[in-house]
Amino acid sequence: MPHGQQVNGIIPMESVNFEEMRRSMVDSQLRTSGVTDAWVVAAMGSIAREDFVPVTHRAIAYMDRSIALGDGAVLNPPVSTALLLQAAEARADDNALLVGETDGYVADILRARVGALTVSAADNISAAQSTAPFSLIIVDGAAEELPAMLLSFAADGARLVTGVIEGAVTRLAKGYVHNGKIALKSFEDSEIAPLEAFARKPEFVF
């Protein structure tokens, strides 16, 4: 059977060359989108993204698109992830907080880069309090509003990167936390999954 040929619309797993797909992701998606940070390129070029998606989605693991993981979780597109990580400027001396999947793709990338990593689900960020303050916070998803609790976990001057929802558009943004407050600056329009737990709270009018 020719390499990658579909049978009844399904690509047999034995015909998929994941190493080749990773190289193609790096060369055709990351580099062409301005991802130049050596550690991000090296990590995403070596970590098996296909291991973090359902078996039925492994053949499309390296497409630049979101992949539903079940239970509302989403694996964001490679370019969004790479740009967010590049903006984070993760260092070996960082005590970092990732708002995302504990056993997810982004957590696996960061564990080999930062000095200490705490991972917390968006709907349970209070669990991260015991390992605060953090010098770096990465939100792997798009927020309408960042919880005050999350900002209270940041050390003064901490870097924070996140997706943001602005109208019908999602963007990537970065800011620095000072005195529990942050001014985010968007730097790229990008597909990134909304986080229901970080939706803007309804305003009550009397």
C-alpha cells in the first residue's frame, strides 16, 4: 500500500511516519510563523504530539488545528502553542504555573525547561496556591477575564502569557503582573480554545 493511503477514509497507523510529520510541522508551520526560539523548536520537534490525542486523531495530530480531547479539553494548534511558549521566555530558574492539562502536551514540554512546574485546571486554580508565588504563568487557552486569584499567585514582575477573547477573535497576549494587576498586550491573532472557567462574569443591573 502506498505511504499514507486511505482505506475507507481512514489512514492506517502503520503507514503514518510521525517523525516526518514532526519535522514538517517545525519547518512548514513553526518556522514560517516566526517561531525562532531554539528550545521551543527543539522541544516541539522531539516530543510526540500524537501521544496526547485520542487514537482516532493521531493521524491529524500535527495539523495546525485544535483537537478535542474529550471532557471539554482541547489540544490547541501547534503554532498557537509555539508562539505562546516563545513569548513566555521560560527559564531554568522559573517557578512556573501552567493552567492546562496535568498530563498534557504543553506540560510535557515545560517540565524539561523550567525549574519547577505546577499544573492546574482552569476550574481549580486554587489548588496552585501552595506552590505560589510564580515567576511565570502560562494559560493554555483563551480567557475573557483573568481571575483575581490567578493574579494573586504571581510574584511581582511575573510574566503571564495567555489567549484572550476579543469579540469574535482570539488572540495571544502577554503582560507583567504588578501588585496583583496586569495590562495584557496582544501580539498575534491565533486559534486557541476558550476557557469556560475564565469567561467574563455577567454584570447585574439594578
